[in-house]
Amino acid sequence: MSLLRITEIFHSLQGESNTVGIPTVFIRLTGCPLRCVYCDTAYAFTGGKKIEIAEIIAQSEQYGTRYITVTGGEPLAQSACLELMTKLLDKGYFVSLETSGAIDISAVDPRVVKVMDIKTPGSGESGKNLYQNIDYLDTKDQIKFVIGNDEDYAWSKAALTEYELAGRCEILFSPVMGQQNPAELAEKILQDRLPVRFQIQLHKLLWDDAQGK
Ligand code: SF4
């Protein structure tokens, strides 16, 4: 039986992506090879507890929602994450994956809704983007740009064109809270007629924390 190192399993409202506001179980896997300067889940870099996949699923079932988000850290840093997601899908759950974009996603079960970052320069980790991952995204998936300043915005806008992202999947532009003024970002998106969805993390507005409560 496969084991995964888990930081927490909890129930909250989805704070971002196109299922925002839906009650969701979050399975947060421990560990991440990146160190984004704005990271709000550094507590998941280390520690955690090794739990069998069957037990993770049993814990997730108790909340009575069909929506499960596998997150981190970087969940794909643990290879058994692939098995967990497939088993959840086989049980009829709607499974989404939040991933940094720095790890190969080609082996992820195609039924998983992938929410993949493309790291902007302001994260300090844009050199780790694996652009070949874009080939494994389709219309149900999402790419997220977290924007902290004008340079990040210009860079993200250029990436839309360079990687022909419009139409491949939904594109999310999200401000770094406390750093990028959300209204200014919204104005720029409108002014430049960008084919993206602006989002503010709901959980930050409601509870001012990393994800959920
Ligand atoms: S990829 Fe996510 S978890 Fe890892 S350092 Fe960056 S923001 Fe934090």
C-alpha cells in the first residue's frame, strides 16, 4: 500500500480557479522543491505525517462533498500522488490538482483538472517553469499567473502570445495580495483586452489565511 506524506486534510470553500466558492476537501501534501518569495504555505515544506492512500481517501470522504483538491507544497514531488488522484477519480470525485508548473505533469490522470502555475519573475522561481507541460493541458484545465508588479504583468502578457495560451485552457491572473493592487491589475486587463480571468483568492478575503480555515 502506497504512503504519502501529508501536512493536512481539511474542508473549506474553494478559494480560486473556476470552482471558486464550492465546498471542497483539500489534501495538502508535504514538500516543495521551489521557494517562491510570496509563498504562503511554507509550513508545508517539511514535517507532515505518512498516511496510506486508503486512509487519506477515508478521511476525505467524511465531509460529504464530491470536490477534492490535491495541493501542497508541490503534490507531484511525491510520485504516489498520481495513484491517489486516480483512486479518487475512480470513486467518482471531481479532482483538481494545484501544481507549480515545475514538475512533469504528463503522467497525471487525464480526468484530473489541472491548475498549473507559470511562475512569474517576481516569484524568484521562473527559471524552473517546465514549458513542455503546456502540451498536456486542455480546455478543462487552467494556467495561473501570480502577478506581483508591473514587470510580472508585462511578462505574463507576453507569455500569453509566446506560448499561444488563449483558447488552450482558461488563464487566471491573480494579484499577490499586499503587493499588487488588485484594482490596478483589473484595470490593466481591461485596458489591454486580455483573454484572461481575474481572480482574488476568496479565502484571503474571508479568513486572511493560506487556504481555507
Ligand atoms: S510552488 Fe507553491 S508551495 Fe512551493 S514555494 Fe511556490 S508557492 Fe510555495
